[in-house]
Amino acid sequence: MPSGTHNAGAAGAPTFYTVAEVTAILRVSKMTVYRMVHSGEMVAMQVGRSFRVPQRAVEEYLAAGLGDWGHGDEAVTGS
């Protein structure tokens, strides 16, 4: 997983990803990430002309998309 943009020396400071890093994590195009940001589907902050996506926003997006698959404790059976 990409390392993200870290705030060195700032304990507890949030980690932010660039759009390119989010595309690598989600395996989607840059345009898809920009659409998600502009539609409000993914939280991001604009810094100048670029966007930074909080690591937590990416994690929450993935968790929401996994649904019950995100729980590895239970065995998955077919119907």
C-alpha cells in the first residue's frame, strides 16, 4: 500500500493520500477518484489545484464496500 503523505513530527496528525495514491489503492482511474470527490462520495480537501484524501476516508470507503466480507471471523458459505 502506498505510504501516503506523512506529517513528520506531528504526533497524531492525519495521513493524506494524493489522487494518484488513491487510484493505486482502489485500482481505479484518476477520473473515477475525481468523480468520487466531486460527487461527495469520498471526502477530500483541496490544496491549491490538487486534492488530498484522508487515509480514514479511503478506509471507510473500502469498509462500506466490503459489507459482510470485511468480517473474517465468520465462515462464508454458499446458498
